[in-house]
Amino acid sequence: MCTVIVRTGAPLTLMGVRDELADRPWEGPGEHWPEYPGVVGGRDLKAGGTWLAVDPATRRAAALLNGRGTAAPDNVRVSRGDLPLKALAAGGLPDVDLAAYDPFHLLLADVSGARLWSWDGVRQAARTLPEGVSVIVNTGLDPGDPRVQAQLPRFSATTDWWPLTDGPHSPAPGALILRHDLPDGRLYASLSVTMVRLSADAVTTEFRDLTSRIGSQA
């Protein structure tokens, strides 16, 4: 997951854009984890975890972004994809050995608001998202990031977010839906978008697979 947009209030709205290597296998949202009954999310088939998941029973949603910093040692490293699942179950930062994880940003949202935990491989920080719209990227809540600068005004100006995901994939630094052709011939791109709305009365989830659109670029 490389961009998460959150609007606080009723309903709390969360949109996650997943950027990944196009050849990494995955499947769309479902109840993929028997150990977490009722939790719905997309599943990474390489490591088994998720980038965004929802627990309708507790009206919680959790999203994961890769962070920047010091990588975990090879002999202890575990996949970060279990963190959203554990956060949903715990209702907060899960009780794990952070030193076993590469840097990350972990968002947990419910009807009352959203909280972000960041781990850079050395230090852990936590903050509550401010009221209104926030855009989270791989450097966290970073107002200097080109994507934040480009997208925050767009998402703040409307509650109709789906049209903002239209258009071709682009290599532009501020693009929301991106495409990067890597030197080794692989493709890194926005593969899907998930939008979740959380209220006291309901939880709704919408999902769009973008892979058929990757062929076009700005």
C-alpha cells in the first residue's frame, strides 16, 4: 500500500491505493484468514498477509504502508502483512517484536477516528490523525511529499472520491495512480483501490482492480 487517504467524521472514509510489483500474486477482498473470522481484505499470495482489511463486527479498518528506515535483520525478519490483521484484533498497535519488521506505517480507524503508528527500524511513533482529510504515503504524514501536495487539495475539495482515481497510470511524482517501468524490466504500479466507510450503523467496502488499466500511461 502506498497511499492512504482518510476523512474523519461521520462516516469515517478511508481509501487505500495499493502500489506493488505487477507480477506479485494476490487476490481480492475476501474472508481469507480462518484465525480472524469475519475479517475481509485483499490477500498477498506470496506472504499471506494483507495491505488493507476490515472487521465489520468491530467497525474497524486497518491499512499498512511500507516505511523508510533500517531494515530488520534477515535472520529475524517477518512479513509486515500480518500487522493489519493483528491490529484489527487488538484494537491498537499489536503486541509484537517490532525489531522483526521492516519499517512501516500502520493505520487503524474506527467510527471515532484514526491512529497511525510508524516504525523506522529504530524508533516507534504514534499519532492521532487530525480532523478533516489526511493523505499518508511511505514517508508518513509528510506535507512535503509531492503526492501529498498534489492529492490533499483534491481530496479535501470533494466527498466524491472515486472520480479522482480515474485516468491513466502515470510516472509523475505527484500521481495517485502510478506506473514505473523498472530497469530490470519489471513493472511497479497501482494495482487496486479500496474504499471503506465506517459509521455507527454500517460498514461499506468498495474495491476496484486496476490491472486492466496499467497498459496506458500519461
